[in-house]
Amino acid sequence: MKKDQIAINTLVYLEDLKAGVPQSEMLDWVHELGLKNIEVRREFIKDRKELQDIKTKSEQYGMNVFYSIPEVLYEHQKLNVETLELYCKEAYDMNASALKLNIGEYGQVSEADLKEITRLTEKYFVKLTVENDQTESNGRSQKIVDFLTEVKKLGGPITFTFDIGNWLFQGEDPVENAKLLQPFVTYIHIKDIDQEKNTRLLNDGLVEWKRIIEILPKEIPAAIEYPISKKDVLVSEIQKLLDM
């Protein structure tokens, strides 16, 4: 894997997030690692000033910003247009190029929905992806394939963030799902998971992460997304990806 593909999701710095360190500071740390991609988490954004600080740092370092939002696109079978616009605007304000949501409770994808999504993503210059999380409602491959197939058929602007570890929470095979969802994937979340569903360092869990990455599209961003308390351990994890 090339270095310019590797991203750091700020969950890596969970202890610092819990201690109140703003994510804007973490752009300095990612820059010091020699990386050009960071994924910022909405649940740890403090205020609007932080959005501006992230934008300033990203422009200073020439860093790509991705925006992780633990919310849903659909609720009660209805597109959340107002909240989607809010998220798109936040992404724009911090200079983020893409944002990630979960699908939520959708009935059928309509042309009207996709027209609205297209309008917002074009207005705020942001791309939209959905992810498989650890829940039954948003982590099952069949629902995700059905949704993305409908979107693609109607020419909609939604792609997929493939979390290689979350499938295990649903008892699904990450390798088979990589083959299934490969045509939709534009971003990867990297983590390893053990038998007790705890995150582990790469090669210490059950996930065949190298095999999965070989199946998924080449040269797309891939984010390390699990807590790592020491910088030397993080450097070692990055090296595992570089050695692929």
C-alpha cells in the first residue's frame, strides 16, 4: 500500500479525545507521521471554531479530511434532508472532501431522494459514503448491497466505506463481503478483531486484512480505525500497511 493512501481516523487517539484534546491538534500529529489523510469524528467535535481550525490546518499541510458521522441517512423510511445538509455544511466548513453515514431505516430509494442528495453534495463539494457498522440494522451485507444497487441503478452519488472488522459483529465473512461489495467501495476502515469482538493490532485477530485489501479497489484511502496508545506502535501498524 502506498503511503499517500493511508489515513488516520482520530479514534486512534481515543485517550486524547477523552481528555479533551481537539481534533484540530491531531492534524499536527498526522502530519508528523508523514501522512496526508485524516478522518475526523463528529461525536468529538467541540464547536464551530474547531471546524475552522481543522480547515486551516488541512490547508496548511495539504491534508485530505474525511468526516465520520455516527448518524443515519434515512429515518422512518424518509431521507433526513435537513440533517444531511447540516453535515454537508460542516464538512465544507472544515474542508472535508467526503462524509460517512449509516443507511438507517429506508424503504425504497427514490429518484427524488437522489436528486436531493446530489444537490447537497454538489452544493458543498463533498462526496457521500455509507458504512457497515457493528449493528444488525446497519451492518448486514444484504441490506447494503440492495441499497447501493438501487442507488447505482438510478445514478445516485453514494459509495461505500468498507469496514473490514465490523462484519464479524454480524457473524459475516469479511472476505466474501469484500468480493460482494467491491464494485461500490471507495474507502476502507482497517481494524483487526478477536474472538471476543475486541479490536487488536493487525495480525493479532481473526480478520484476513491483507487478503481483503487485495480484493478491494487499489489506491483508495484506507484508515486505521482503532485506539493505539503509543506512537511507536502506531508507526509499526502503518509499516504493516506499507509492507503489503
